[in-house]
Amino acid sequence: MLIINNVTKKYGNGLTANDNISLTINDGEIYGFIGPNGAGKSTLIKSIVGLHSFDFGEIILDDITLKTNPLEYKRKIAYIPDNPDLYENVRAINYLNFIADVFKIAKDKRIALIEKYANIFEIKDSLNMPIKTFSHGMKQKLAIIGALIHEPKLLVLDEPFVGLDPKSSHNLKLLMQELMNKGSIIFFSSHVLEVVEKLCSHIGIINKGKLIFNGSFNEMKENTSLEDFFLELTEHE
């Protein structure tokens, strides 16, 4: 279970990017997190994965509190940003082995997982190439493999389908479902509301730093699409 409790983040210019945000995501759940540009999505995401500090509140995953036990917390998570920043001069296979070393993945298991995911995303023949020779889509695939290799309890995805071809997008959705079936939590952010509506069981909508909706699709206004619901909520703020 992921618990975000009263998280507040303020910047030096007086901007409150996250204003007392609280939500709970259960095991085996995919949670869609959406909002306009500048609403505070990226700030909360970076707080959840430990890239940003926050001023008040706490973030807890399976009874492990981020602020008091950051290393144990981070061992259980993975993050796929919209524009992965990888080690350009390193060969792809070395990058994946580095990630596996960080998470102490046994040799036999890492070999099997790397082969599995490299085949799924069709980059097996490119693993010995430097990452700087990869296209954006190939870098995105490599970042996904690096995130999945330690089978995270919490997978945080920020626009993960950007740059992926249709087959890879489909396969990523299947892998997300596979993780969920094993009890992992997926925190998914995207501006493509049709994808959020199709994939997610629960959603949160943030605007001007405040969580203005948090619930299941059944709790949305009846006979309305996510797009219409989102526009109605954010236009009234």
C-alpha cells in the first residue's frame, strides 16, 4: 500500500506546488494522476520517487517511510520519466547490469529478465551498442527494462508511451497488468486521457497544487467521459 499523507511542497518564490495532498493506493491497483500543465504533477511524482524533498507530510510504502528510511523505500520502487536521462557513453547491456547490481539481482535471474524484456521490446540485438546511438524510442525501451528488472513494488510512470511504437506500447500495458497481478502498485501520469480512462481503476486530478478529485471512475459524474469530467473540474477552479 502507498500512503501519501498531507504532503506539501513550497518553492522559494512562494509557490505552493503541492498543497496538503493525501491519497492511498492499494496493492494491485493502477492509479491515474492527471492535471493541467504546471498543476503540481511533476512535483508530487518527484517527491514520491525521492528526487524532491517536501516540506510537510509523509510518504509510506508498505510501512516504510521515505523520509526516515529512504534507501529501503527506494529499493522497492522504479521510475520511468517521460524523457529518460541515461548514461550515453555506456553500452546498453552494461547499463542494465549496473541497475541489476544496484538492486542486487542474482546473475542467473538478471540474465533471464534482461533476455525476456529485450525480446519483448525488440532491442536484444542492440544491447552491445552505446546508448548514445539509440533513438528516443529505444532509450525509452531501455529505461523501461531497467525499471522492471528488479520487479518493483511501486512503479511510477510519467508519460511512458511517448516515443514507443504501437507494439511496444501494447506490450508495456501487458507488463503493467502482469505487475498488478503480482500485487505491485502503478502510479501512472499522462495527458492522454483516453489511455488513463482505459488503464486505470482510480484517478486523482490535481490543479493549482490541490487534489481536486480522488476516487474511482464509478465516483465520477454519471454519463460523462474522463475528458469532460476533467475539463469541468479544472475550469471551475
